[in-house]
Amino acid sequence: MDQDIRAKASHIPVSAQKARLVVDLVRGKDVIEALNILAYTPNKAAQPLSDLIRSAVANAENNFGMNRYDLYIHKIVADEGPTRKWRRFGARGRVKPRLRRSSHLAVILREHKGA
């Protein structure tokens, strides 16, 4: 049976729509390859996602004794988090809404079959 290594990050200050663009780059890739891709991705969501994958790799190495070179990203998702509603003052005494969106990231790593 395959062992799932999970890690979650909540309240990341990037919208889920923008985070999914970065998530799609690394879905299904080996962990080392995914971290290399994220290191050169200029999006704001790349850094928290890289930290999340590193955390999952550390969980696999320390808690389950797995090798980081045998791991791949089995499942990775970016869900919507809470939206903070701020306001900005506009012309003629009006108020313009500003939505500060956030996201929740989750990753599941698995070991390759031959490992």
C-alpha cells in the first residue's frame, strides 16, 4: 500500500486562482524537479508552495524514513481561503470595495513504486 505524506498551509495571502497557475506547473512531477521549477518561477505563490513541498519532504524523511529522490507529487490543490473585505475611499464620498483574497494549499507526496 502506498503511504501518503501530507502537508497543508493555510491563509496564504495569494488568491486561489493565481496559486492554481503555479500548482499546475508542478503537479505530478518529482519533488526535486518541482522545487527547481519553483525556484525560478516569478509568481508570488511560488515561495509558499516551495516551503510547503519542503515541509512535506521533511515529514517523509524524518517521520517515515523515506528518501527525497524517490518522492513525487501525487496530489496538490489550492483552495479558496477567507476573503478580507477592506474599503477604499473613492470620488464623491463613495466607498470602493477591495477584496483581499487568500488560499489554502495542500500537497500529498508518494514514493515511486520501484523504491
